[in-house]
Amino acid sequence: MQKKIFIVIIFLIITFSYSTEKRLIAKGDHNYPPYEFLDANGEPAGFNVEILQAISERMDIFLKIELGIWSSIRKELEMNKIDIITGMFYSPERDSLLDFSLPHSIVSHTIFVRKNSEIKKIADIKNKMVLVQKDDIMHDYALKHKLTNSLITVENPVDALQLLSAGEYDCALLANMQGHHLIKENKLNNVVSTKDNINPRKYCFAVQEGNFVLTSRLNEGLNIIKTDGTYDRVYKKWFDIKSEKNFKKYLRYVVIVLIALAFFFVLIFFWNLSLNNKVNEKTRELAFVNKQLQSDIEQRNLTEKKLLKAQNDWEIIFEAIGHPTLILDSELRVLKANRAALKLFDTNLNSLKGQFCNELFQISKSSDEGCFADELKAEKNNVHEIEVKFLNKTFLINCTPVKNETGKVEKIIHISTDITALKKTQKALQQKESLLNMTEDLTKFGGWEWDVKTRIMYWTEETYRIHGIDPKEVKNGSEALIHRSLNCYSPKDRQQVKTAFDKCVSSGIPYDLEFKIRNYQKEELWIRTSAKAIRERGKITKIFGNFGDITKMKKTQQELEKHRENLEEMVKERTASLEKKNEELKKFNDLFVGRELRIKELKDRIKILEKK
């Protein structure tokens, strides 16, 4: 959103600061008579050319008119390589890409066919081979309304009519008056027009989208030449030629008839009648022109309102920008400041105007961090950024030069963004990353992450170390990290770990495995690798895992196992010795017990004998 606002600001500043006159380039079709074409000397001629020349004289527009291939000219205006197209039919679709003046002509189009053709109306051209001028309004019209599946494009109307006359294709969609002019001029006697006219179209000057100033000047000049009679003279020159020739021919016939038949008064009557018809026709034309003039004035007023609205919209957008924003001149002096900037500096616009931006932010032009005024004025097409400490905060200052048509810097857009919170967050992240690296170094366990959708693999520093790979050699985000890791396993273990990884990605089955690997530094290590799937809305999106060096632990386990086996052997030997000693003790005990029993028996007998 900020980028869009920034672009709008630059565009509006360029539009409203456009004050110096430059030579404008106007282009038109080199073969579109009688509106525009190259004459016998190769010079631009035609109704459109003379109307635009008259406007440029009235409005003091420094103008150069060139004619060329129509399809390329239309693209040149859309790419801002030229300023004006001398004649272009208006349509809402074209209006979304370009801006149009008031119409300088109203032109109707029709269908041209060979004599005795079955095509009579627009509905008859379905599935017919139809000729149109490439990128002309009829080309757009046929595509939009899907008139036929067989549309043949040519470079100019003359080619279309000549192909049609030669028996190729079925019909052509062209301007009515222009088509008849070309038929007569090229003697294409087998080509005629149907009576099914397509709706009249506005024929206008076209300019670059958003160039309200140039559009307004063209409209004003058009109104002037219509008022002072210039428009009528040019129109009569290019479109009333046939009427004048017929009139002279008619007069010659009148004289012959008067001399031959002496019907002077009858012929005078008809002559007056014809003259009255012409007066009435001219009266209707003047009424139409007057109505058109009123419409043009209303259109001009509407355009002026749009310009005022655009200026007001620019002011609203400029003030609504949440970041302190300044407009500077080429010497970095403040011309304008928005509400956020005035709040930052705690002042008003009058106090701020004329101050240097580096002084406002307390930056020395000679300091290492400081002002890039020289770079901005070096006419390089760059946007410059620096970080500045100001009012116990950190600001990211973005400066974009606005240049005139010669490439000279006229203004600079200066936007200051408070990144204090961002810098604190970055510092906290750096501390956490440092802590993570220390923890991994102590535990010898690294981490990894796999993005299922983008197929991007990310390793921590410890994971790189265990594999013996330099992060500069294979950067994070490369799918090659997976293949590098698998190459460290034996063929048998490689298949096992790949199968476990694939199951985790496809089904979310976690794994925790131990393997012996040989890394890229030729070290033989025992590792432990584990993984777990992360789901979002029921779908597996990422795989997180650990990758640890357990070589020391394995060696300790092996030593403990060896000690356990030694202890078990010693216990066995000790048990056998004890069993042998116990057997000997048992024998001795049996002898001792037998002896005691015999002694007791003797004592009992002695007692009996004593009693006797």
C-alpha cells in the first residue's frame, strides 16, 4: 500500500510541476486518407494533421508531427515514447489505458463488400473472412463482439479494399466516408458499401494516461479553431471537395442548357432551389457545430473540475501518509511537509520551508553516515537510503529523485520511517540466533526445515558442520542440500532414510533413526536424525527435524558394553570358584556334623554308665 501511495505522489508531483515547455511528438497513420497520410513529397498531410497544426499555433505548443505504421504508433504512446496520437477512435477499453481529447470528428463505419455479395448486414458476417486494419477501432469492435472466427488484419484501409476488390476474403469493416474516398481514388469499381452502418464513433486526439494538462490544452485549442472558422475551412477542404466539383459541373450544365434551350428562368428557379437547400444544410451544420461547441465547453469545465479534484486528492493522500514525508528542491531544501513530518519536528510548514533536510536530522554533509546530496544530483536513476539516529530513535530515510525530461533532478521525495522497534527486534533475533548456535555447538545437534510447497531446504550452522559442507558452497534454500546429505550414507542406509523422509512428507509419519555416515571431510560419524510433520488446516506444509552428532555417545556406549561383558565374565569366574568352595565346605561340614553326633552319642552312653 505504501508503495502505491509513493508512486501516486511522484506522478502527481511531476504533473503539477510541469511548467517548462518541451517539444512534443505527435504521430499518426501514414496511410489513412483523407484523415492522415504522407503526400507525394513524403510530408504529413490530411484533416487530422492540419487540425492539430492549427491547434498548436493557437496554443503555442511546440510540436513535431510524424506518420508511420499504426500498430506500432499505438504501442509507442502506451509505452510513453510519444505524446500525442493525431487520430484515434474512443472506446471505454482504450480510455482505461490512454486519455482522449474532445472529438474532432464523428465517424461512422460500415461493411464494404464486392458487388452482388450476399452480405447485407452485420449479422451476415458470422463465419466470414473479414478484413480490418490492425489495432483499429473496428479490430477492437470485432474482437469484443466476436463477430467472426476468421479476422484478417492489414496495415491500412487501402490494402483491405484492394484485397477485397481482387476477390480475396468476404468483406471489410472500415470508416464509411474514408472507404468511399479510397474506392474512388483507387478506382475499385467492384467494391460497394452496405446500408448497415455501425454506430458513429468519436474520433479524438489521444495522449498518455493522466496527462490532464495536455488534454485540456488540446480541448481549448479545438474550441478556439471551431469558433474562429478555421475548423470549417479545413473540414471543407478535405470533405467537401466532391460537392464543390459537382456544383461547378452543375453550373456548366446550366449554362449549356440556358444557351441551348433558353430556359433561363426555369434553370434560375432550380438553381435558387438548390441554393436554398445548401443554405438549409449549412444552417443544420452550424446548429450541430454550435451544439458540439456547447458540449465541448461542458467537457472542458468537467476536465477542469477533474484537475481540481485530482489536486485535492493528491493533497489528501500526501497528508494521509503515516510516515514523515518531505518534498525537497534539488538543493535539499524543504518545499512541502505532510502532517506527520510537522508533528515529528514540532513546528509549522512556514518554519520548515527553506531548511536543509540534513540540518533537520542533524546530519553533517561530510559525515560517513550522512547526506547523499551529491549522489542524488549526479542524475543517476537511483533511490537512496540511510539510517539516522534522531530524537533517541532510529529512522530509515528514503530519498527518490524526481527528474524532468532532460534527466535533471528537480525535486526529491524524502520519506522517514521509524524503525526503532524493528531494530530492537533484529537485535533480539540476533541474540537468539547466537544462543541457538552456542546451544548447537554444545549439544552437537543441528536443525533443518523443509518447505513442502516451495521445496526449499534450510540448515542451521551445526547441520552444515556435521555434514562437513561449507555454507558458502551450497547455500540455504537449495534442494541440492538433500542430495548432498544422502550421499553421506551407505547405499543401504540411504534408501532407509529416504523412505522415512518420503513417508513423513506424504503421510506425516515421524521418524527417529541412527546411522553411521562418512561426511564431506572424510570423517566417519554416528548421527541421529529425526523429523516431524507440521500441518496447517489439515495439510502438511513443513517438515522440521534434528540432525545430531552422537559419535562420542556411541563410543561411550561401546566402552560401557565392553565393560559389561568383562564384568559378566568375572562374575561367571567368581561364581564357579564360590561353588567349588561351597562344595568343599559342605563336605567338611558333613564330616564335622557326623563327628559331633558321635561325640554326643558317647557322652550319652557315659552318663548312662555313670548312673549304673
